[in-house]
Amino acid sequence: MSPPLPRLPRPRRRAAEAAAAAALLGVAWPSFADASATYSFSAAGQDATDLQDAFEVLPGDNQTGPGGGPRRVLWLFADTFLARHDAKTCARLWDGMHMPGSTVALAACGADKCSGRPTFFWREDAKGDPAPFFELPEAQRESGELLWVVAGIASRDGSSVLLLAQRVQRPLTVLGSTAIVIHNVDKVDDPRQWQYTMSELGDEEMTWFSGVTFAEETGDQVLLFGHEHTGGPHSFGSRGRKDPEHWSRTLLARASLSDLLRHHWSAAEYWVEPGRWAPVWPVHGRQRAQRLDVPTWETTCTWSSELGLWYVFNVEGHIIAMWTAQQVVGPWSRSEVYRLPPAFRKTTSDNGAWLCYAAKAHPEMQRKAWEDRAFHGAADEAGLAELVFSWVCNAWGGDAERALLFQPGGLDLSVRGYWPRFVRVAAAVRRPLTIH
């Protein structure tokens, strides 16, 4: 069974594209299909070398602005290495390296997709050293707290942005979630001139930073994806695990975006059981939440109008799986779509190993499948799409950070860690024909 979410006809492709083009962040319009209908699904991914080439921005490269058009995509990064590189050894240089806890980038959009070279931005402290783009008040910073921004959504007119961040204490203790609101982003070209406000929401027992998307083709309601406490820093153990018992299971909430853009969380509700929702705030009197049977830790939950499905990409060991459902509440199905390159399958070492995670969809970067010959004839009219996602590998344990990320030859793309890597997925869905 599912909660009484609104049921909508499938949005027309052109209408969905036009609406998505109006937003600063790439979003795909959701719908709620008939959960009783069955479907067969197939998908396969391959490296998107053209998108990878467009993202090749190394220190010292000339970086241009986002262009003259009004459409831009905002990239959000948490811990970010800012370092010089040695062209002769093809390596990052450890000396002089900085790692602010958050940075952003802007990329310009063309007529049909947003895959331009990004321009990166960060702030500087009083000494002129790189500093996080988003920072907590001084008292929290002095206690070791910082923000890792994970998800965001733009208002339908593209003028305001809501960002959701993990509030953490190093090394990996999750303390709660923080909402960041920025207004007038369409009127200020340089993000360093943006003015933002913050508010805390939930606590370490129930976090709401994993994702946010519109709940309907039109209107103000958004869906938020969160998690229950799974042991403080051990929450991060859910990344890269295939077995369901180790997932940090997904929670679902709903709210008005216009309320959230005013930091009004009092009316936000989370799903308790079919037909019943409970207030997210305040935390006292909290009820047990219904959990979705799909992993969303540091990933995205996105609607595809071409497929008529919600989908989530998730790194699970050496595999990246694609989870699909006709309703956001499920039932969810899992398909394997991509295998990590051999260089990133190293899981044990005296010097640490790779930890791969953060498979995030980029609907703003995908080409239209019906214009690509590679997809012609791949499926009937039931549903066909090309999807794009990125993923990243970090070095974990021992001296892995220095040994793997700053090794000679470490900037060669085949072994380059802590760098977004892009994959295109050809996906097809078929449903039984209904004869009237």
C-alpha cells in the first residue's frame, strides 16, 4: 500500500523540459503511476568520455564564466582539494594543499543540455587562504562543526535555492541537518556575492539532507529524503554496501517549498504509515517512521517522464545499481547497470583503499534519446531514455589519502580519485498493452 499522494497524468515531454529549463538546478518533473501495473526494465551504462572531457578543470587552467544565457547549473561540493599539480609527474602536490569543507561551481546550459565547463568558487579567510563556501556560526565552528552540502532545489522561477547539508563533526559524526536558503540567485552572477541564511532541522536521530524534489508537475509541494540514526559515525558504513541490512534506510517527508525558503519547517511532515504523516519538527513525541526499501545515502531520487519511473543510482561494492519504482513509496526494483573500473576495486591494503560513493543523477546533462541513433529500435513506445549520473572514489584508511590521491601519475584519469566520473545509461521500460 502507499500513502495518499496525488496521482497525475504523465507530464508531456516538452512541458517537462521547458519547466526544467526555468530552474537553476536541473530537476525532472515527477508523477505517480499506477503501482498495480507491472513493467519490465533493462539498462546498461558506459563511461561518458565527452562529459568527462568537459569537466577537465585542473589548477592553472583558464576558467571562463557561465556565459550570457540565463540558464545555469549549480554544482555543490563538500570537502574539496585545492592544490597545485606537477605536469611532469602527473600528480597533485601535497605541499600547500587546502581542503575547504564546501565549494560550488556554475556551468552554463546550451539549448538542450547543461554540460559546459564549470567555474569553481570558494571563499577566503582573513589570511587569504581558501575557506568553506558555507560556514556555521563561529561558536559551532570552534567546537569542530562544519557543513557538507548534499542536495538542493531551485524555486520554479529560478530566483531562490534551498540547499540541504549534513552538519558534522570530524571525522565522521553526523550531528543533524542544516537548511541553507539563497534568494536572488538569478540577479547575482558571482556566487561569492550571494547572501545566505541558515536554520537547523531535525537532529542526529532523524536527518533530512539526502535529497529534495518536487512532488507534482505543478505546485509548491516537495518531497524530502532522509535517514534514521544508525550509530553516529557508523552511518557512513552504509556507503558502498550491497547487503540491505547495512543500508541507512530512506525516510520520506513532504513540505511546502515556499515555507522552507522562509525557514518555516513547522508544517513539514514525514511518512509514518500509509495514509498517515507526522510533524518533522519539533522532535519530541516523534513516531516511528515508515522506511522506503531503497538506499539514498549521498545519492539522488529522480523522476523520469520518459520512463514513467522514479530512479536512484547507488554504489554497492564494485557495482553501481539502478533502483526503479512507479511510485516513490515503492515497491522498488534493482538492476545492475555499471561495474567500477579495475583500478577502483581495491578494497584492502596496508595503505588504505578506495571508498566509492555519491552516485548522483544529472538529468540536465542527458541527451534526448530519440535523437541518438544508438537508441533507435532499442524499445517500443513504452519508455526509452538516456540517463546520466556521476560517482566518485575517495581514499580511505591508513595513509590512503596521500598514497593514492597524491601519488605520481595519480592525475591520470584511469586512476584519478576524488574526482567526479560520468556514466551514460541507456534505459528501456516496457509495460503490458491495455486494449480498450
